[in-house]
Amino acid sequence: MDKPLISRRLVDSDGSLAEAPSEAPKVGILGSGDFARSLATRLVGSGFGVVVGSRNPKRMAGLFPSAAQVTFQEEAVGSPEVIFVAMFREHYSSLCSLSSQLAGKILVDVSNPTEQEHLQHRESNAEYLASLFPTCSVVKAFNVISAWTLQSGPRDGNRQVPICSDQPEAKRTVSEMVHAMGFTPVDMGSLVSAREVEAMPLRLLPGWKVPALLTLGLLVFFYAYNFVRDVLHPYLQEGKNKFYKLPVSVVNTTLPCVAYVLLSLVYLPGVLAAALQLRRGTKYRRFPDWLDHWLQHRKQIGLLSFFCAALHALYSFCLPLRRSHRYDLVNLAVKQVLANKSHLWVEEEVWRMEIYVSLGVLALGTLSLLAVTSLPSIANSLNWREFSFVQSTLGFVALVLSTLHTLTYGWTRAFEESRYKFYLPPTFTLTLLVPCVVILARGLFLLPCVSRRLSKIRRGWEKDGAIKFTLPMDHTLAQKTSHV
């Protein structure tokens, strides 16, 4: 880069980034890249004296804050006890000439390997650095923090800094620096854990892989199903060309099906977990791995459900804008004139559509509230009872509203023979299977004989175990306990 991410003028004008006093603890940085510049900016703003070691200090001096001293590498490692190594792995060997000066100092490795390098090398970059400098205390830290986060300040999930080292004292020193810089240190253990820490930035949305594949599978299935019913069947049976429906109509029919099924899959694992606890008579036995993973992916599945529902709403607004829709209106008007009908008002259909649209808007609004509440900045402002009420109670309300929305859309269509094309039932009948199971199961759990036993199990009671007790007489008190 020819220019730093934060200009020298901005640094000089900000009082919080003013030049550190002479007694401020000094920190060294070996390297002059983008990350080194951001690191120097954050350290200066946190009250540290910064000495940057570069192979060409004259050229690099103008890119760093004026409070930071930019000099040669040999001079930069003289006085600081903590030195950040902001260099790539292949350049570590160039520091071997400084071994005597680095002896006894703390080296903080902030590097990240590429995915190919991570698979190629059995040891982490930090372990390799420690093998080159056995007389130094090597600490792995700050590799999961981006240069932008260092400059703009910690935000939510970017606040945590995993730290690992074989030297407890060095780890403690770096942890104090992390606190001083506004971040939260997370102890990851010995330096052996550095390989796991270096793998963190290489993962691309690890918690979204399964939900994304599930959503894609449902999209493909329902799109193919609707294509066969709405496009292929008229073409083969009646000779009508309706392939124009593929970009909008078929997509708009597919999206609510996927959103509805995904929403039901958010609450189905909770039903299965409750049934399993009732059957076992204890909460102290682990769930099967597939159920445990399913429970952990509920947030992602719910957000994808909201995404599909929002797209469905947008597509629905765009339906009247299509030219094909205008042709259909003209054709309907012509048929009305030819049939000498004064109007085509059907009271039942009008009420069905009004209720159908209203329930859909309410369901989407509730889903929007669930999606907003899942944001860390919002969730952190809620206590556990408030968060549980929104995600559990209102989430179930959204599922019920979506079910009523689907039933109103279907109305009496499920019983019309003409709706079964190629003997395939209407799409909405398929989507009702899982949600209805979830709603019926939740209704059974509300029965006093079942809910009381489930509350006892979740409060520690075990069938055929040593722990037995009776719930308080006030049943409402038992309902307020945490269902963890």
C-alpha cells in the first residue's frame, strides 16, 4: 500500500492517539505492512511507546503514526521486552541474525498461514518461530483480528483475542496488553493450540455449511416439484406454454415452502429433545450427535427461513408488475364481457385473500423480530427470560401464524381433484406435514401430566435415580424455571 489505512493527519489530530509519554512501556514491531501499521496505531492510542523495525525506515516512516519511532530492525529490538512479529513465515529466518538481541524477550506471532500452507506444514507458524528462537518466549495472539478492527476499535464478536503460549508469565503480559488495547483475551492453552488458533481465520462460515446445504436442497426439491406441476403438466396435457413462469412465479411459489419448512425445523429438534428426556426420565444423558448438531444450528436455520420469507414478500409485490399478469387481466375482462357477467365478485375468495395476506404480514413481522433479536448487539441487551420469550414463545407464534397463512391459502383446494396434477398433491400440503407435527407435539407438552413431568426432569429429577423431589404447589412457579 502506498498510503496507510489511517492518515498521519488523523492520528496527530486525535487526542486519544497523542504521543505517548517517555515513561510509557515500549513495544517493538518487526514488519511494516498493513497489519503492522494498524497495530502501531492501536498501541499508540492505548498509551504504549512503539518502536517499528523496518528494512527501509526512511521510506516507511511516513506511513506510521508520528508517535511511533520507525528505525532499523537491529535498533528496534534493543529496549522493548515485548516484540510483535508482523511478518510472513518465510521471512522468519531473516531474523536469525538478531538471536542474541532477542534472547529472553517475548515474541508475539500475529501471522496467519494460507489454507495451502496450513495443510502443508504440520507445525504452526508460532511453533516454527519458537524453534528458531528457543531462548525467547513465543506467544500466539491477534491473528484473528483484522487490520481494520485494530484501527476502528473492537466491535462485538471481534473483541475476543485467542492467546496461547508455553510460558504463563509471557501469556499474562500479553493478556494485559490485550486488555489495555480494548480487547478480551481468551486463554487457549499451550503453544500446541496455535495450529487451531491459526485455523480460525481460514474457516468460511463453519456454522452455516449444513443450514445452507439444507436450504439449497429444499429450494431444488420444491422448485422441481412446482416446475412439474405448474409448467410441465400444462405443456404435456394441454399444450400450453407456461415456461415464462420459471423466473418469477415458480420461484415465488418455492420460497414460502422453503421458509415454512425451515421455520418448522427450528422447533422440531426441541420437540425431539423433550420427547427424549421424557422417555429417558433424565436430562443428564447426552443427546445423539445428530440432534446435538441440529440444536446448535437452529439460529442459522431460522435466519435462512427469514431470508426466504423476505424474498417471498418482495416477489409477491412484483407479481402485478409482470406483463403476463396484465395479459391475464385483459383476458379475464374479455371473458367477462363475452359471458355477459356484470362482475366476478366472489365473497368467499375475497375474504380468503384478505385473511391470507394479513396472516402472512403478521408472520413476516414476527420473523423480523426474531431475526433482529438474534443480533449480538440486541441479544446482549436482553436478559435470559426476555431472550427466551422472544426466541421460543414468539417463534412458536410465528410458526402458528405461518401455518394459518398456509391453511388459508389452501382453503378447500386440497380437496379439489383438479389440483392433483400427475397425481401429485398441491405443494402447500407437503409443507404442512412437519409444522403440524411440531404444533401438535407442543400442544401435548402443555398437558398438565406431561408438562409437570418434563419440568421435574429439567429441574434435576431422575427416573429410578437418587434425586427425587416434588414440585411446589404453585404450578406457575415451575413454568418460570429455565428449560436449559
